[in-house]
Amino acid sequence: MYLIIIIIFSLYFLFVLKKLLFSLFFIILFLGMISQNTRQKYSLQQIINTTKSDTSRIMALVGLTQYYNKANSDSTKLFADSVWNESKRKNYVKGLQASSNHLGAYYNKKGEYNKALEQFKISLEYARQLKNEKEIARQLFSIANTYTYRTDQPNALKYHLEALSIREKILDSLGIASSYNSLSYVYRAKNDMK
């Protein structure tokens, strides 16, 4: 009888210990990710404060804009506007393109789809000036997704197909997969699955 109680207690103890260790693992993993992101943020801020190069400063600001965009923060707009202003002053097309892309993402998250479309289309024009096919496809994809949010499926379809065509041409396998996934939503919304 005592042996059965000891076995049951041991099994229960192992079960609880396993759950505790599993939880502890994820807590440590999460804290490590936060620490890494914080280090990245401070590293970018240090570049902004110490660099002499205008383009390095602008690209560090782009990095901070990305950092805050992941946090869904209103700081995204503040940094994106700073990137825009400094890039405009220096006529730095890559910074203008990145800034308008981040502003588009910011407005999408806010549900301000007309402003998002405007910014993504500006970003698309700058990507075309840079002749950056991957970025052109990315902006077309962002425009298509924004049309999807607005339930404008014909325009969403048009832009997704254009993005897919470029992604196939440049052999962007992740982009192709993402395009097909998004196209499935558009076709499903149109009830046109063939």
C-alpha cells in the first residue's frame, strides 16, 4: 500500500516538476528576447547620437521605426516622420521609401486605410526609382493587403497578382508563398475558389 502511495506521489511530483520546468524555459526565452530587443534599441540610439554620416543616422532611425512598429506604438509615426524629414532634406530616396512604408504600416494598424494606401503608393514610387524589385513587390503586396482590409477585392486581386509576378521573376520563394496565401483569402472573400 505504501509503495503505491509513494509511486503515485512520485509521478505527481514529476508531472508538476515537468510543468514548472517547461514554464521556466519559456519565461527565460521571453526575457532573452526582450533583452535582445532592448540592446538593439540602445545600439541604434547610440548610432543616431554619435554618427557623422547622414545616411547611417537615417538608416538607424529606420531601425528604430521598425522596432517601435513591432510594439504597435505611436512612436512609430514620430520616428517615421523624422526619417522622412531628414531624408527629404538630404534627398535620400532609400530613407524616403522606408519612411513611407513604415507610415503605411502605422496607418494600417490604426485602421486609417486611405492614409495607408497613400503612403504605400508613395513608397512604391520610391522603390521603383531605386529599381529594387523585391521592395516593389513588397509595396504592391502591402497595397493589396490594405485593399483587402477595405474589402475592395478587385483591387486587392490586381495588386496581389502584380506582386506575385515580380516575386516569381526574382525567385523570392517566401514572397511567392506569402502571395499565394493572401490570394487565397481574396478568392475566398470573392467566393471564387477554382
